Amino acid sequence: MTAIQPLDAHSVSPAVTPAAFDEGLGRFTAALDSEARLRPEDVDPVLRSVERGRQVLRDTAVTLQEQPKIAGIDLGRPVFVIGFLRTGSTLLHNLLGRHEDLHSPLLWELANPVETGQQPHNHAELRTAAQAYVNDYYAKAPALPGIHFIDAGLPDECHRLLANTFHSMVLEMRYRVPSYGDWLHQQSLVEPYRWHRKQLQALMWAHRRPDGTAPTPVLKCPFHTWFLRDLARVYPEARFIHLHRDPVRVVASTASLCRTVRGARSDQQDLKEIGAQWFDRITGLSAELAESRDDMVAGQPVMDLPYGRLVADPVEVMREICAFLEIPFTPSFQAGIDDHLSRHAQKAHGSHRYGPAEFGLSESSILRATESYRSRFAV
């Protein structure tokens, strides 16, 4: 692979230049070079995605410099859906996005946060381009729809905003980059989250109402859970919905997802290595959550929600969430819930079979390593 140069300041004043992310960019691209085992034909698409992240940050910096009023947009009290991967966050995020007082950013918006706010005439084109990306990804990873269904017109994870800063766990999920992952987990993400917020403000500019207000954004990304202290510093007004599921299912399903998404760009998969990576990441965090989750979110409001309750009775759960968020459970929201559930029933996009043994893990070892978490959160 050809080495990528550090971020270009692009004539932006030092006060807003995202040059702080040069090290993350360098660490990530070096790991891609030496560790990722990409197929030769997939090198260019990956490099283009890296360059796109750099471009989004440059565009965000320029736009906020030229239109400082965007930084003043009122985000209300943002809602963050957190928890380990494979705990039902996609379902919850999609359902909450149907409420008229909330907005769960769509995949095409997250891929183009500045253009979403600044180029309303291009929205259809942006959505078409984002769907082409999804279709290409599905062609490369045909098992993905049955594991994690994505669509340009549906809500998606805001890891896309953090990945633009080269400080996101999604990069160690998509690619085998262990040196980058080890580095990432030693970093503060306060500055990356500040740029997450800047991009979100640029995106939400498109959703201003005639009176100048905007719906409350609902953000979803399991990877936030590893960096809650930094997230809470940047979003001190946030509220959290924390999903919980049997850790045996979580670890095995996460490893299976990792195998699938890495397979989109590489033919070389070490399943035991993947299993060990996510066992360590998940069980390590589980102990910290059991001990100090409330401190991690700086005492901000949290609603704990078991995965089983969400899938068994999503309508009743949505009523409880509306009470938690202090918004009405309206007839239009009920209709939106019913519509989503009818269109995206469980397994409607394929089935997902997995187990810990294929990743060199045992159920008993996962249970032992997550005992305090299971006791604290009753899973």
C-alpha cells in the first residue's frame, strides 16, 4: 500500500484544523500496510474510504469557520443507545427514529454530514451513492444482511463520524489491525468526540424546523460503551439507554460479525484470534461496567433495558422509553413502530448461526469472566 500523508490543513485556521488526528491516521494506515492482509483489489477502495474521512473533516472545519451559527444549533438532550454489540441496538435505534420529536441519523446522512446540511438539492443523489456503497458491501460480504442489515435510508451507527477522526473501534472490527487497536484503547477520545459533535451539528442543520428548533438526535454505536467517560464530557446533557444481553451470545455473535465484515476485504481469517480479541474487549469492559457504569456516564440519566424485553414486547418498551425521555407516545409513533416491525421482522433478511466453539471459546469461560456484569445487570 502507498503511505498516506498527514491531514492537510487546507487553509483552515489552526483553531479548527483537525491535525490532532494525524497520529491516528498514521497508526491506522501503518497497520493496514503491515497487518490487515487486504486483497490486492481491495486496497484502493480502503484507501478511498480513508481519504473520504479526511475530506469530511476538512469540509466540517471549513463549513463551521464560514458559518459559525451551525455550532450554535440546539441539540437538545441527545439520546445515546449504548451497550455491547449484538444487543438489539439496531432495532431500538430504528424504532426511536420513527418518533416525530426525535431523529436517528440515516446512513446516507452520516456518510455526508456536511452535504446533508448544506446541499438539500443533492439529497437524492447522496442517498443513491450511499446505497451503491451498501450494495457493493453486500456483494463482498453476502452473509452480512442476516447479521446486521443496513440500508442507505435507515438509521445507522454514528461510528462513521468517529471513524473520520481515525479514533474508532469500527476500524479494528472491519480490518485486522491489532497494533492500531492496542494504541486506540490507550487514547483519550475527548477531542474525537468534539469533532463527532461538530459533524452532528452540521448534519442536524438540515433538520431545523421553521421555528429554528430541531428534533432531538438519537445516536447509536456499541463502541461508545468503551469510551463513556470521554463521551459524557463532550455531551454533558446526554441521556443513555443501555442494552444488556447474555454475554455468551454477545461474544460469539460479535466474533461472527467481525469474521463477516473482515471477509469483505480479506481472505485470511484467524477465527481463534478474532474470538480472543472480542473475548478480551468485552469481558474486560464488563467488569468496569459492573463496578462503575454510573460514574462512567458522570451520573447522567440511564435506562437499563434487557434485550429479551425489547424483542418480546417492543411496543411496551417504547412506551417506557417515551416516559424516560419525557416525550408523548403518539398515535403516529405507534404507526411508525408497527410499520417498521412489519417491514423488518426478525430474520427477514436472513438467519445468523454462530457459537463460541468455532472461535476457540467456551461458554463457561465467558460466564466466569462476566460474572460481576451479569450480577449487576441481571442478565
